[in-house]
Amino acid sequence: MSSKIQAVKGMNDLLPTAQKDWPIDSAFWQAFEREAARWMKDYAYRFIRTPMIEPTALFVRSIGEETDVVGKEMYTFDDYGESLSLRPEGTASCLRAVVEHNLLYNAPQKLWYMGAMFRHEKPQKGRYRQFHQLGVEALGFAGADTDAEIIAMCADLWQRLGILDCVQLELNCLGNRDERAAHRAALVAYLQQHEAILDEDGKRRLHTNPLRVLDTKNPALQDMANNAPRLLDFLGEDSRHHYAALKNLLNALGIAFVENPRLVRGLDYYNATVFEWTTDKLGAQGTICGGGRYDGLIEELGGKPTPSIGFAMGIERLLLLVHEHGCLQTDAAPEVYAMYQGDAAAAALLQAAQSLRAAGFAVLTHGSNQKLATQFKKADACGARFGLIVGESEAAADEVTLKDLRGEHGQVTVPAAQAVLQLQQWKA
């Protein structure tokens, strides 16, 4: 016997039934997808889909060559002389498509996407090598009102999913390029004074990405990070005004936040507003959604200067939180479980089932001629509300038997042509 071939470590199957090591089943996932589509429609965002494979240069230019994502985590390969990578995040791909197809020619754009991303890192709860993100990009909007609206969008989704009380909004302002440069110089000088206590990651980032040193999770470096020069102290009037306007709008919307001056995000393209939604319900992997402004990124990718802001959320991590602490209504159970008795009844059953489906009912056919007692047990197990039964006598009379499996309406035998109307009345 040949050995079994298993999935790549950190790349999970999504199955119709929950597994011990992965409690999210496909019905729960699809329920989230439907809720997300309704949510996006409410905010008038339009869907975009991009390839999972892009030129490596796209991510080097946008995310930053010295970031952990590009430096250590991307799946990169040579394709007959061209370096390609599996996308590690969605913003760069989305903006590449916007620039390539000139979508900003005559109007701003509000876009959203959902799909698989890939990063080669150690798999753990809520973090996988193939994971899925839902992302939003508001392109061509400069005001703090847009920043506030997309944060409010997130709060709205948490409310819909029943997890608003499980999350906290963290907020910071990274300023513009000149302000970050001035802060960087002061920060590097400060870190050099403490270089002896930096860990390996800190020493590597000292000259390449010093802001990320402040985002360390190393307990031994917390005092050093807390006393480092603060970017907020280097902000000019425009940046301070934008940040103050955002906070005022969030207060007006009743959205609580915590200012975190060490919040920098892990990608180089952010400026001005940055934010994260975090939770203490998932262990070490506390961030479920993050985003911010990237006003210079479209120009960096060959487009015209365009103010932009967006966010992305990890779907696996979010659904773990919703599964454990929130609420999401699925419709995995069929409305009607169709069963028959006797070979002569098979065709009549299939015809009746097709009529019900055409009327909008979800119908599961048993698919075999077993004892009715066995079929009823399976109907109960699958959670169906109604039973459709066709025996040889019903088939001969062009009738069907309908049973309310919850006991509210009992059981009746009606002409096959009246089955739809009868179930609609019971369902109402």
C-alpha cells in the first residue's frame, strides 16, 4: 500500500465538518463570506480579484526589501528567468491592478478583495502559511473622514459578528516622509546607545527598519523601547491636525480607542494614520485586523500621487474569535430532506425535489432506497426542518407526503403540484 500524501504543513483543508485541530467548517466560512459581501455592499465598495502570483519586484518595491515579509517569509521562485512570488498580502496586488488598468482615471475608487495569501513562517494557532485575507482600499481620499469611516466599518462588522466587546482599537500617527526621517535619525542615535542590549532582530533592524525595533515583543527590551524618542513629538502641523481630526471623529462616532505610539505595522509603505484591532482571546496572535494610510504607494508603483488608506483582516484568526466568542448564523442544514421507498418512487422523488429547489428550497435527497426509519434518522441528524416522502403508492397517485420534522404542523399527503405551496405556508 502506498503511503498517504498529506497537505503541506501550515496549509489547511476547509471541510464540511469541523476537525479537532481546526473547528471552522465550510458552512461557517461561507456564512462569513455572505456576511462580508452584504457588509461591503452597505458601504458601496466594489470587488476586485487579482492573481495569487506576482512579480517579486512588486513586493520588494511596495512592502520593503528589509521587512520580514520580503526578507524571510515570501515564497519566491524562478520562472524561466523571471522572479515570481506568491502574494504575501493584498494591497500591493490591488494597487498594481489599479495602476495597470488606469482605474483612477476619472474618479476615486473604493475596492475590496478576499483571497489566499502565503507566508513561510512557523505555523501556530491563527497563523498559517496559506491564510486568507479580506481587505479594503479607499483610493483618492485624503481626509480624516475617510480614515474614520473605514475604522467605523470595522466596528460595524465586529458588531454584526458579536465580537465588539472582545476587541480593542489601537491608533497611532506615523507622519509624513520628512517627519519620519527626522525621527529615524534620532531613533537610530538612541538605539546605538543601547546596542549592547539589543537582541538579534533588534541589531538587524537598527539600520534597516529601526521603527520595528520598538515593536519588539522581547520583555527585556520593553523599558528601552518605552523611553525611545516618540514619532508623535516630530509631527508637523498638518500631521497633527489630521490625527486630531481623526480622533475627534472617532469620539463623535462613539468608537473607543487606545493611542499606541509604538504601533508601526510591519510594512514600509504606511504613513500618517495606522491602526490595529486586537484581542486578548487568541493567545499571542492578538491582531485580527490592521491598516492605515499609504499615500505614496501608488506613485511608487508607477501611478500618479494618490492619497489612499486601507486595512486587511486575517479570516482564519477572525473566525476563530467569532466561533469561540461571537455569533454567525449558518444555513448548513437543508430545509427539506427528501426520501423515497420503492424503486418506482425514485423518479417521482427527484421531480418533486427539483420543483422545490426551483421555488427556493434547499433540498437534500437521501440517494438510496433504505427503510424509512433509517432515512428519518438521517433526516433528523442533518437538521432539516421538513421531510419529503414518496412511496410507490404516492408515486402512482402523483402525490407526496410532507412531514414537519419539528412537529409543529404534523404530516400531510398532498398532490405533488401542491408541495411547494404547502411548504411555503408551513415555513411562513
